[in-house]
Amino acid sequence: MKKATLRRQPVEALTLKALCRFCEADESWVIELVEHGVLKPRGSSAENWQFAGTTISRAKKARRLNRDHGINTPGVAMVLDLLEERERILRRLARTDVY
């Protein structure tokens, strides 16, 4: 018998409340991430913020860094920036066949 598989639909955007549920985080923590530039929602205020798909994965990484390693918000911002820089460098190296 063939196993049933779930097909997940990509998430286009989440509200602040939905992102908090998704990341198992408090609204104040997500707002702090926005204030530190870690997350960049669309919308003018927290009540109408929309977080895009790429922002959602960044929020999940931020939550793991905070929860699992006890890194504070400024530290999370720095670690995420460094990880993204590392990925850019690795992609660049892969294009030049040096790596």
C-alpha cells in the first residue's frame, strides 16, 4: 500500500500573531527583532505587519539561536548576518571553482 504524503504549500506571508505561533515566541520578542533590523515586515505598524516567506525562515533561525544558545537579540542579528555572509562567500567560491 502506498504511503500518503502531505504536500505543504509555501507560506506567502504571516501576520505578527501567526509568526509568533509559528516560531513559538512572544510578540514582544518578534517586535524586538524588527526593531534590531533582524526582521523586515511589510506594513506600517505591528497590527498590519506581513512577514514574507524568507523572513519566516530567518525568524525560525533567530528563535533557535535565542532558545537553544541563549543569544540575545543583538547577538542574534550579528550571527544571522555572519551566516548569510558565509553563504554568499560559499556561493561565490562555487562559481569560481576554487572551492
